[in-house]
Amino acid sequence: MRTINPDDLLETPEGRIWTPERNAAAWAQCYAALAQAITDMAGDARVILVCGIQGAGKTSWIATQPPVPGVLYFDAALPGIRHRAKIIAIARDGGAAIEAVWIDTPLATALARNTGRSPDKVVPADAIRSVAAQFEGPSLAEGFDRIRVYSGEPLALRQDSVAQSGSGLRSSSEGS
């Protein structure tokens, strides 16, 4: 299983260190790694963009997924359409299918989980609140082939939340 997560590139022997410059470099490396991985799979890649506020359970959800050849997970908050656009474009340009998985977790739950993280991985509560306030649920109009929405308490698929291109189904997050 291959996961691309900009936070992983902020790790140092002393723990995770965030600066604006290190963050920008991590994102650039992730975009390049995604494009290269898709190229290496020669048209047989499927990108699953896993989004949700910090502390939602994205990384934990990915860890429960069985390995599937050709599947790449992109693990990041990605709260807005503009945040997801480059990943969708890289996938489309490389001929890969692109799916969104939104781990929709209540803010209070995410904040509580955040306090249980190691000190170097704790996200400032104001940053989590900011991401939650600007979160736009993914939609097929962005270019996704499929969208799944999972509740973060517990991580369970919402029955009305799967949408696929051409399926006529609407995600509970579409139109919002």
C-alpha cells in the first residue's frame, strides 16, 4: 500500500517540525511523488484522496484498508475545492482514476483526539477549528469518479453517501 502524506515529510529525528518553508517543500515533494507513482503504474493507478479535519481519523482509516495493487492514498486535510484541485489534476493528467473519501468527524471529537497525540504532532486547536470552518465536502463536479463519506464516530460508511460519475447517485456532501 502506498500513502502520500505531506506531514510524513516534516518528520525529523527530533519529531515533526513545521515551518512555512518546510511545509511548502513537503507539498511540492508529495505532488511530484504522486505524479511519479502514477507514471510508474503505467495507467493502472487509482488515487484515493482521503480528506477531513485534523484528528478526523484519516490515517487510521487508511491503515484499515487491505492492500490493493495500483491504489495510492493521498492523506491530508484538504478542506476546500482549491486544496484538492492539484491532486485531481495530477491524477487526471496521468490517466488515473480519482476517488474521494471524506472522514466526516465532529469538531469536538477531532479536538479530543488531537490532545492524545504526541507533543510534536499536536495541531493547534485554532488551526483545526479554522479547517473545520472552511471545509467543503467533496463533490463529483470537482472531477472525482467516486465519493465515499465515512462518519468519524465510528468509522462507518454512510449509506446515502456514495456517489459515482454517471451513477445518478448523489453524495450527502454534494450541493452543499
